Amino acid sequence: MTPILQDGHGRTFEYLRLSLTDVCNFRCSYCLPNGYQKKPGTPVNLSVDEIRRLVTGFARLGLWKVRLTGGEPTLRDEFLDIARTVADIPGIRRLAMTTNGYRLAERAADYAAVGISALNVSVDSLDPKRFLKITGHDRLAEIQMGIAKAREAGITSIKLNAVLMRDVNDDELEGFIDFVQAYGVALRFIEVMRTNDNIAFFEQHHLSGLAIANRLTEMGWQRVPREPGAGPAIVYSQPGLPGEIGIIAPYSKDFCASCNRLRVSATGKFHLCLFSDHGIDLRPLLQADAQEDLLVEKIINLTGQKAPAHRLHEGNSGGTAHFASIGG
């Protein structure tokens, strides 16, 4: 189905990032260095039925790709039920997930069985000691085993996400290249982005992704065309060799011009941008199937109000305290 959801700047939307929880069991230095802190009065997460109604509404408008995010989405007790439900919604052609790899080795076959066909796994370093320092967990070998099990299970698209940090992991490009070519996977280097909780960290460790892009070009890597429904990465490959490396550089010129994704938080707040000031509550329209037309109408109206770009260049992160809050 051709996307029919459009904003006032001519961008069409085919990709929904749906957070299932803001809880995460890792303590990544750029996101939750002190671990997850539950706030009093936080609303309960959307139920399976509410999620079904939500995604059905978006699918009516041509969105065909859904990515389950968090926090760590697999911490939801109902995770498999949610994934199966979303995968079965008419119009949804691809179900993806972003995970820190927790228990991936033992659960990969279950994920594939419920319809997950694309997987992004956070791997911010290939050095075990450095991985421990960044995430608070000595689980690198376990996560690498999980990636192998996911491939065995038939998950066809596997990407590694690595947050690019000056003086932390910016010396690992060659090691990552060797890894992606040896295993035929893709890697996404993601610039550190400023949030309301990591300002000092951002100022110390932000490094432009264009520095990596320039190094790849010097090494003979070539830019490849953007696939339909793809995220914001600029992707490179080396002719004749497996693997690819993408750069997600939100501080680069015109980064928002090709935006094709919308976000909904675990509690039903519709975010037009990762760095919007606040989300708009869709939950009242998710209580009965009979409200579907009203839900669709509201999604259309709100999407039309999407701003042309984020305000990170102005030092403005909107209402985003950290990436676990609405799924990164």
C-alpha cells in the first residue's frame, strides 16, 4: 500500500517506532548511566489490545514497517504476544526490533516464530572490558552468541548499533569492519545526541559521524542507495565484500528532510519527533475497535503539524530526558 500519511512539508510516513516500555536493565553511559529510575505516578503501558488498535490505525494510513523499541522491549512479559499481534495486522509487512541483546541467544527462535524479521542489537564496543564500562554489563560474548542464534533462526536482517563516542570507541572502526565482513552483518554508527539528562556527556564525547564517513570513503567504501522504508542512515559498502556500515548523523545538513518515521511511547503518547516538546495522548482512542475512524483522523491531523526539523543545533532536546523514555 502506498503511504498516504503526509505532513505539511511533503514527507510521507511508512515507519512506526513503537516503544513497549521505558524500563532498561543496562546502564549505558550515554543514556541511563545510573540505571533505570522509576518515577512515581507513571501510567501503565499500553495493553496488547490497545497496541493492536493503535497499529491497525497506522496501517490503514499506509505504514507498513513497525519497530518495537524501549527501554528494552523484551522486558515486557507480553512481548511475544505483542510481536505476534503486530505481525498479524493487515498491511504490516516488516516487524523489526531494537534490543540490547538480553537473553537473545535463548529467545531468538521465539522471536522469529512470532514474525520478527529484522533485528538491531546494541553493541557499542567489540572489546569486552570497554563494553562492560559502557553498558555496566559483562555480556559481550553472550550477545555475540545471540546474534549467531538469530541468524540460525532465520531472522534475515541483522544490524549492530554502535553509539559513536569521542575518546571511548572512536578507535574501533577497523575492528568493526572486520566483524561485519566476517559475519555479513550491517553496522550503524550513531552520533551521540544531546538529551536533557546527558548534556555534559554530549559535550565531552560527541563526534560527527561524517568523520567516519570520510574514513570509509578513503578506504574504498561506496555509498549505496537508500532502501524503501529504511531509517535515517547513510549506508556504505565495499564492492564485492559482505557487510555494510551506516552513519546516523542527526547534526548533519538536511538530516530531517527524508524523515519517514513516527513514534508512539509505551503509554500511548504520539511523538512527531524524537525531540518534540511533548507527546499527544492517543490512549483515549484505543479503548474500543469502534473508535478506529476517530483514531485515524487524529493521526492524520497531528502528522500534518510535524515540524520541518529538530532543534538540536540550538541545544534544544525538547522533552526528551533520555532515549529510553520514547524508544530512541
